[in-house]
Amino acid sequence: MIYNRGTKEASVLLFKQVYDYLLERIQRGEWKEGEKLPSIRALSAELHVHRLTVFKAYQLLKKNSKVYVKDKQGYYVRSTVSESVHPRQDPIIRGFVQGSSLSEIRDVKADYTFSIALLDPNLLPNHYFSEYVKKVFDLYPKVLGTYSTIQGDEELREALSHYFTEKHRFYLSSDELLVTSGSQEAIDLIARVIVKPRDIVLLERPTYSPAIDVFTRQGARILPVEIHRQGYDLEEVERLMKQYKPRLFYLNPTFHNPTGYTVPAEQRKKLVELAQKYRCLLIEDDPYRDIYFDKEPPLPMFAYDTSGYVIYVRSFSKYVAPGLGIAVVACRPAVMKELLRAKSLSDSGTPLLNQKIFLRYFFSERLQQHLAKLRIALAVRKEIMEQELTDTGCSWESPSGGFNLWVRLPGHVHLETLLEASTASSITFVPGCICDPLKEYRSWIRISYSFLNEQQIREGMSRFKGLFRQNVAASALAFMLPNRDNKA
């Protein structure tokens, strides 16, 4: 559903977004314990919302013991020491119930971690990698005593500009590339530079959960765009761009996380045209491009952009060397200037050692050959997981690349109960609502086949199916029992 100021739903969304915005600033320490918060009138003027909307947000903060009221003086930040602890202590349960970020789920220790969309370390050529690290110290003996530039190592950026030109027809210079410590830093930098409170941001539904957190923290108003196996409803996208004038549209069009969908080339070209027509930036997040099981995916949208409306984020952390945490942003000079300014306030540049290791490692013939083997190994793991799901009543679209299955549960499965039982049995997965900007996907889960080996997938899925069947049986029994409230 799309919200506007003239609907009841809009009022609810605005009040909740103001609440999230205030809570984020409190959690970041912008307002200290005991410090007075802005008045309702002042905050209403700052955010351009009705005073009643701010009042409702403050009242919810008060209800959740985040602030307290001094009579006729205003709202103050409450001390966290005396706050009562929610009875649901487990982070993954708390993440589902309270709609928190994916980071809490990642922190849960489990024997069968279907929640982690990372590569099994055993699938990497670790012996070769360790040998190459030693070679890097021979080539660059002063590397540990040297900072990188803010923009990133010139040698690496030059190599990447040639790589993108040859592989994806980008035609850009090294000055149009920024090396970051992973894609999440890149997305955060882009959000801080481009998005201001109350800006409209389009997000796919479902989408990469940390992106929801990043744009919400910036105070953006989020409008969801449904993604399907065939891509997007482009008429709906154009309507949203025309009516709401969004600041940007964040997309993950290649082996989309969590669905695995890939947007066809025709739609990519049309999206770039719409972006140019309505002056809406496209943030193209592309972490799984090399993980295809059949044919290579379509060219990135950046390849079709001639006016600077696409910012391309390419992460290599997922499958090259997660420990290096290397990603790159491709954009035109006007945006690059602002990104560099923002990054200079965060750090002194991505560690030079990581960049030099990645440079020698990624462009080696050995690694490029290994990628072909990696695709085969992941395709086998995906097929094993799909085989294990065949008799469960679940449904999904088999992805042609990436790390994840986006699975729809049968209607009679109670997700929260299944989640609690799974966590207690040392199994983790991602509840669909965490990937939903509207927090409504209660019948979907994301399970990843990339982190566990074949035997672990079989064992974990077998245990999961046992819990699943118990949940189905309990739900059926509850449905069959008479409703005591209706008895005379």
C-alpha cells in the first residue's frame, strides 16, 4: 500500500517514522540521559509534520520507557539503567517480535545457521590465499605503515576501472570509483550524503534488511515497490516517481536478496530512463553478480546510464574474501565529491593492506578459475536444500544465482512459534517481516544455503522439518478444538 498525507494509513506511518527517527537519535547518543528533547512545536516545524504526529511519537517513547515527562517542562531522555528487560531475551526472537535489524539474528550462535548469507569458508582456496598474503608483503614491504587515500588505492581503482569496462561496458575512470569497507558502509555513506529527513525513498519489497535500517535512520519516508519474478510493475514505479518525487530508489536487481529474482535487461533500461525523466537516483546494489548457476545475468543498470542517475555498489565480500571486506562505489564526479567528504569524516580510508591483497588475489587466474567451481558447489547446495523442502507444503521460486531461498510457508504455520522452536533447537533463519519495509511478511522466511556444507544442510533441514511438522500438527489441533469463549 502506498501512503500519502490524506489517508488514515499515512498518519500511522508518519507517527511511526517520527518515533523511529527519535529513537535512533537517542540510541546513537545525540541526546544524553536526562537531556531535554525538542519541543513538540519545534520538532513539528523541523520535520514538517503536524504537531499531533509528534505528540503521538513522544507518547509511544514514553510508553516504551525511552523518555519521561516533567510537568509543563517537556520530554526528557530516560536512564537506561532502570529499564525493565523484555521477557523474550533471545536476540532472534526479539528481532522478529520487535522488528529490529538483521544484525541481532547474525549474532545468534547455532549449529545450523540458515540465517547467514555468507560463503562457507571451506569453499575458498584458503591455502592459496595465505600464500598470496605473504607475497603481498614482499611486493609492498611498507604496507602496514601506510594509510590508503580516502578514495582508495589508485592501483586497485585503475585495475577495477579496466575490469568494469571490459566486463560490463561501464567506461569510467579510476576517479569515478570509491573503495569502501563492504557494501553496508557504501549504502550508509550514500544515505548520509543524499537523504535528508522527510525525503521520499523507494525500496523494494522485500529488500535487504540493513538498507531499511539505514534509510529509516536518516529519517526518510519509505515507499515500497513490489518485486516479482518478472521484475517490477514499471507503470507503478513511474506513478510513484511522478507523484512523490522520490530522492532515490534502492534496488538489488541481480539475484535479489532475499527473493533471488533477477530483473530483465529491458526493465533495467526502462528504469534508467524513468530515473532520468523524474530525476530520481537509482542505487544499484550488486553483491551476487558472479554467483550465477546457468548464464550470466544482464548488464548492470549503470551500463545504460548516460546522465549520472545510477550509483553502482559492487561488493566482493560475499564470495571473494569476506575477511577483506572490499566493495566499490561507481558514480559520477558530482556525487563522488560528496561521498569522499562523508567518508573522510568516518575513517582515513579502507585499510591499504586489504586493498593490496584483494588486488593481487581477485585478478589472479587461479581465483577466476575457482569462481567456476564455486558456482557448481553452491548450485549443488541449493538443490539439496530444495530437495529437503519438497514434502513440506512450502513454495518458492528456484533462483538462478545468489545465496538464498525465499520460502512461503503454508497458511496454517505459526511463524513465531516455529521461530522459537527452531532457535531452541539451534537452527536460525530470517523471518520475512525483517526484510519487509512494512513489517508484514508473516508467511515468508529466508533460508541461505551458502554457509553450511551438504551434510550440514541435510541434517539441519531434517531437524527443521521435524519442528515444522510439529508446528503444523499443533496448529491443526488448535483449529479443531472448540472455542471455549463461544460456549454457553
